[in-house]
Amino acid sequence: MKEGRLEQAGDRWQLHFTRRLPHPPEKVWQALTMPEHLEAWFPNDIEGERKEGATLRHVFRSGEAPDMEGEMRVFQPPAVLEFTWGDDLLRFELRATDDGNATVLDFVDVLEDVGKAARDGAGWHVKFDALEAHLAGEPAQPDEMDVWKPVHEAYVKQFPPEASTIGVPDSKNSV
């Protein structure tokens, strides 16, 4: 399943994506944690140590959003990565398929505000497509917003109305 799901978790909402990637967990882990790989798909650079409790700084490469503080909550190579991203909590879980040659990636973004779910859901959808392309050695999409817009429209239709009250920031990126 490529599409994200919106789920209620206690008093907060979360976006949940599951992607099957035709690469072993170690390769996917590198793409999730190493700066030279993050640059190809993640919305910002992540400064800080890769260890539990470390302070992180999320730096947007072109100034498209203000930099954000974060904290590494869980760092268990090559299985679990969890950190704060502004007011959201991002969790990546990797598990090998039975043959060990592919990985199931479960991603959860615990949202501070459900109103941005359609916007951010579309953003993560496009970013995970870029991750898949990067892992396959393919180039990224030239104009990400052109790709993001129809995906966003689909999420607006799929999610309840309260999940699309926060629109697109004045920037080139969607997440």
C-alpha cells in the first residue's frame, strides 16, 4: 500500500504509511540516516548526533520553512528510528521480508494538528516515492510541487474535512 492512512491515536492523529522496498534493511537504514542519502528525499537536512537523546536541528536547504529543533528519541539500527520534527513525532520501523532481500517500512507521523494531515500526507507520499527512486538509483522528480498537487487533491478527498484546514505553506516543498 502506497497511500497514507489517517488514524486517531488517543487525543492525537497520525499519518501511517507502509511501503515494501525491494532492498535489504541495511540499505534502507542508510537512506534514512546518512546525510548524503537524506538529501535525495527527506525535506530537510538533519544536524546532530545519531544517538538516543541527541538534540537535532532540522535545516531547510533553501529556506522554504523555518529551521526546527528536534530530539532523537529512538535509534536502533537497522530497525527503529524515531525523532521529533518540530511539534510532530516521526517513527520509522524497518523489518526484513522472509527472504531478507526486501524491507517493509512502517512510518508514522504523530501530528500536532490534524488540520495539516492532507497537506503532510501528500508530502510524505511524494517523499517516499522519492526515497524509492533514490534507492533504485533513479533521479528525483524535477518539480516536486507539480507531483505533489494531484496527490494532495486525492488526500483532501480521502481524509475528513477537518484534515485539510491547514493549507500549503508559501514554499516550494509540501511537507
